[in-house]
Amino acid sequence: MPLAISKSILSVKSLISRNPYFSTMSINLKSPVFAGNPIRSKTPKSTDPFSPTSAFQTLKLLLSGQPHVREPSSPKFKVLPFRKGRPLAGSTGDLVKKWHLGWLSFGDFKDFLEGSEVKLSDDLLVYLGCKTKEIEEDSVVYWAVDVSEGVSLVQKLGSKQLCFVELRTLMVASDWADDGAMGELAIAGHARALLEWHNTSRFCGSCGEMLIPAEAGRRKQCIKDSCKKRIYPRVDPVVIMLVIDKENDRALLSRQSRFVPRMWSCLAGFLEPGESLEEAVRRETWEETGVEVGEVVYHSSQPWPVGPSSMPCQLMIGFFAYAKSLEINVDKSELEDAKWHNREDVKKALTFAEYEKAQKTSAYKVDQMCKGVERGQNLASNFNVESGELVPMFVPGPYAIAHHLISSWAHQVSLNGNQTPNKGVHSRL
């Protein structure tokens, strides 16, 4: 059966120990990477002290400058600074489960801002969520803040072995079997999406006046009295599909010029206005490869907050798409190449050696950055993970929905050798 989202997580090591053919096994995740955010599963009621409304009122009081106002014992506030779309992070030095988000207490955050280029105000902070505990004093409200103007903060935070790291680097550096790391990655992705949306949504699209944050940064509103338009965070839907040739047991994979050597992936494209998801799958496949698609089956979805700042949160919506024609005519303005690959070759492309090498190299990079290694130095020059003979091709790692689409199809054969049917929402022409 498809292995899209499993209830259990198996580490790479346990897979290796259980199966001698570990290099082509699947990796199962509790939820897609960047999903499963542990601090926003439920929105508290407005009267709750942990709700956006109540927490924001407390925040305003703390920033009011009134004498004798201290951070409340409950809920505690933690702040995650970002600079140019990069979250603050630290490293344990452990090359298996190394990085962690650089959360600061509200008091420490204010201390770091003293004398910096950033002037603290309540409209800078964006509510992320909360963790409530049985003992109320242990409950925490989490905030994100953009400190891109704070050039001096880089050195200040660096003295604590904290640095601003690209979210994509943290993604690749994560141990997929570590629930904590996956949770922090989801939080950082949510925070980056909100902050980048705030940075790119400054003016009202209806009247041109300024937009100001509202509801603790969860939306924005036009300041013009005759307009007052409400603006909510932008999500850009993207269809991503594994096109399958049922008769010949093959899958269509493609390459873009920006891909690293030997990497192949699924086709993908943005949804257009007035178009259903299934129509987008068929249109994008035809436009990019000239292959006609009939049946379309939903697989899973994944938030993707590591795109460009102009599109701070894409929603990847994954499908299996069954080909009606087989001849490929590649649109070279979109793709470098596209080819049919048989199931055995695709299984070989699902290689742990490549993913482990990338994970360890990225983890080392984060660790060295937090230790102050200068920019421009080859951070991986002294950390070459040998993976044996290079495979002819590989597909994106377990952090990408493309991996799970491909893996689900590659391992769709039951024990008796028969192909199992796909489960999901079907659409036929």
C-alpha cells in the first residue's frame, strides 16, 4: 500500500539493521516535513491567556514602558528572531541530532536589542502558537520577529554560538527520525512564511494605503477608514505529480537546470485561476513533456515555506497521474530533460547513502556556522562522507513530497508480487 504518511517513524539506522537492502527502502514520516507543527494544533479561545488576543495585550503591556511591569510568570514568552528569512539556530555539535532553534526568553531578547538598530514595538512580533501545561506557570507562548535591520545582532548572538541559518539548510540537516527536530522545522517554516508575507504585503491592493498588523500578526488591515480591507496570509497552491505508465511499469521523472547533478524529480506547476487541481495536473504535464494524462489520484500534501520570499508559503498537492500517451516532447524553457524510468531503476534511486551524506554535511555546516567559521570558507572541505560508488541517479530526500510520491509508487508491490491499487481520490476525464 502507499507509504505516504505513516503512524511510526523508523530511523535510518533501524532500517539498515532490519534489511540488508536498506539503500532502496522507504522512509516513513509521521507527517510531511513542515507539517505537524506542535504549537498550533489548536487555537485557544480569545479569553484564554494563551490566545493571540490575550497574549498580545500582555505583550503591549510589557512594551508600554510603564514602571514595575515585568514579564508574567504565566504564560512565559519565547521569541524566535529571523534575519533575511533565516531563523536563529544553534548546534549541539552532535552530527546526528545537532541543530536547534535559537529561542530567547522575552527578557533576553530585549537585552540583545539594547543598542541595536532594531527598535522594539508590538507590531514587529508575530504570534506563532502556544504550549499549555498542567502547571500553568510552565505554559509558553511563542513569537517570531524580523530583525533584518539589526546588523550588530549578528555579532552579539554569535558570541552565544547562535547564528541565522537558511531554513533549507536546516531542512536538509534534520534527522528525519527525530520528532523534536521535525517539530522545530515545522515551527520555523510557519514563522518564516508569516514574516515573509508581512514583509511583502505592505500596501492595500484596493486603495494603495498602508497595511498594519492585526490579531497579533495573524492578518493585516488597511488603515484607510473607508476601506479597512482585511488581508490574510498568502498560500500558493502547486500541483506535483508522478506520471505513471501502467502498461510498461514506468514513471516519468524530469530534471531542471538548477538541480544538482544526477537528481531527478516529479513534474510540478502552479494552479491557475478557474482551474481544478486535476486540470492543473493534466495541463502542466502536457505543457512540460507533451504527455497526455487521464486518471488523476490524490496522494498527500505538504506546506513548502522554503521558496522565494515573493511566495512565502507554497502548498504542494501531490498526485499520481496515469499517462494516456507515452511520447515525450520536452519544453526546454521549463525542463532540462524528462525520461521514463522503470521501477527497479527508481528503487535504486531511493538511496539512503545520498541522503545521509547530505544530512551529515549540512549538519556539519550548521555546526561550523554557529562556531563562527567565516563566510566563504568551504565548510564541508574537511567532511567528506564516503558513500561508495555513486548511483547513476537519485531523487529528492525525505524532506520533499516528491520523495514520498516516488517511494510510494516504487514500493507498491505486495508480497505475492501483484501490484496493489492506489488509494485516494480518483478523477477521470
